[in-house]
Amino acid sequence: MADVRLLSHLADVPAERWDALHDGRNPFITHAFLSGLEQHGCLRADWGWTPRHLTLWDGDDVVAAAPMYLKENSHGEFVFDHAWAHAYARHGLDYFPKWLCAVPYSPVTGPRLLARDAAAQSALADAMVAQGRQLGVSSVHVNFHTAEEAFAFPPAGSNRPDTRTWLARTDVQYHWHNDAGWQTFDDFLSAFDHKHRKNIRQERRKVAEAGVRFRVVDGVTASEADLVAMHGFYLRTFAEYGNHPALTLPFLRHLAETQPRSLVVFLADYREQPVAGALCLRGGSTLYGRYWGSNATLPGLHFETCYYQGIDYCLRHGLTRFEPGAQGEHKLARGFLPALVHSRHWIADKDFRAALADWCRQETNAVLQYAHRLAGRSPFKVADAGGPGVTS
């Protein structure tokens, strides 16, 4: 039987052992990314993040692991459970702390049950419940897991005891995917209807005619000035919205050093000075857009920096998917179609578990209807391969 260990520092697991538990295609669950958040001041207890990673060991060998955090709030999760916390408070119960399996500040689908086989993945999910009870948390949450991991979280009505079942939630993001085999941006635009194709060309033309030029740098080619500029844009965006900027400049330097080919930054230069940037990470076949910022107001600059430059990059490098971040119906008109994302939730209190199960069913039905309505507003020609559809 595997030995369960909860770790307060990812550095307690050798990087090569952690990374042997996944295929390396998702940069967010690498040891370098997750340990970098801890080492460079991105996770703070007063912001609600306390690492408590779940690991299963066979002697000195780690056989399964999950990045997990005790949370004192829901900041930086992107699966919104504020209504749940308020319901607990109205009944005189504590919703926090809860135990979260996720990548901090990153609404990116990817592996959460890092293990060598399906049996070990199921053992991880069972250990989450058992350890959650021992920790005395209200709940355990697994955000943005892959569809292939769903089997490990038995739903209500399965042959598992009700106390071991998980609630499922579904949400919608907007993803670009190249199932049609486009080779160039013009190929991509040729799949649009006339109105949307014309609008995109106009947006791109305005940026070019303003004199903006773009540079794409990675961890190898980015200078210190490039990293400082990108971090400054990131800070500006968070300041404008009144939020806490969690990512530090030392963390960006860490990514450039430890994941040089994964870090991708699009920088917009205007009058020989960088005026905007988009911070992305590159996976096996996917580009992940994370943060953007700007200190200039130019027509179309946001769309070009955050979306069109990323699509161009994917087409040049043979990437088949671009996930530009959470939310934003405006992405639909620019070729990002609705995609379903998933999370699982274990609730300790049986009465809340029953009430929230019904709530989740209603929410899922509403989300699915919403996603299909969005798919009907696709900018693509109906007969084209990029036409209406909802991916999961």
C-alpha cells in the first residue's frame, strides 16, 4: 500500500521524479513552474495560498502526486464558488480552509492526477478524500482537470459510498484549434464569412499602419529589458483592475532560465519602444495565453497582441491549439470557439453535498445551453471545418 505524504514545499520532491509522472506536454504542471511560484514570492499565505501537495510513495519512489494548496479564499482559481462560501456562512459554518488541486492563477486544462497508471490516479483521488477528512477541510476541489481523468472521480449514483462521491462542474472558455490544416493566416481567414474576415483585416491593418512592429522572444532570446518590460505591462493591467499582481519579475527570470522554450512573449514596439506585451507558455501542441498589458492606446492593439500574433505563431510553428485565457465572448468573432472545461468537488457535509449536487446539475444544463448558443454564432462558414461546434 502506498505511503501518503503531504508536502509543504515542492522542493521536497526531486524535479526529475515529479516530472517523470507526466508527459511534459503541459508546462504548467512541471516541477520548474510550480516550484518557481513557491521560490519566487508568487504564493503567499496572506493571499490564501499554502502549499500542501499530495504525494503517494512506494518506499523512496514517488508513484503519484497532485499539486495542492490549502486555501483561505478563492482568489486566483477561476472556478467561482463564492455562492458556496456565502451559503456556508449563512448557516454558521466555515467554508475555508478548503483544499485545492490546481495550478495557481492559471485557468488552463491539464493533468492534475500525476501518476504512472489509472490505478494510481484513482488512488490519488481517494487519498484526497481521506486526507481532506483528516485535515478537517470543508471540501476538496480539482480545477481544470483533463477529460481523461474524469473516471477517477466517481459521481453520485455510482457504486461508491455517497461520502466518497464528487460533484462535477462545467464552464466555457474560447479556444482556437486548427483542425482544418491551415498553413497561413490567410488560410485561416479564408474560412471566415465575409463580415468577420473583413473586420479582422481592418483591425490588423490599423495596428500596422500606426507603425507598430512585433517581436517574438522566448526564454533564450529575451533580454533582461524584455522581461522587465513584460512584467511592467502585467503590473499595469493588474493596477488598472485593482487586483494583486502575484507573478514576480524573479519568477519570469526563473521561467526564462528553466523553461526557455516554453516561455513565449509577444512584444509590440512603437517608435522604437515596447508599448504592449502578451505573456504566453508553449506546450506540446498548444499555446497558452496568460497575461497582457499596455501603456499605449492604439486601435486594435489588444486584439493583435493577444490573439492574432498568437494565431500567427501557432501557424508558423505547427501548433494546433491556442488557449488565450478565461472568459471573453469577444474572442468568438476572432475565431476562438466555445470549449468546455471541467472541475470536480468533494463536499464533506452531507446536507451541503446534496444541495450542491442539485445546484451543479442545474448549472451544467445552463452552461451547455449557453455553449451551444455561442456555437451558433461562429464566424466561420458553416460548411467549413472550423464551423459551429463545442469542444470538450
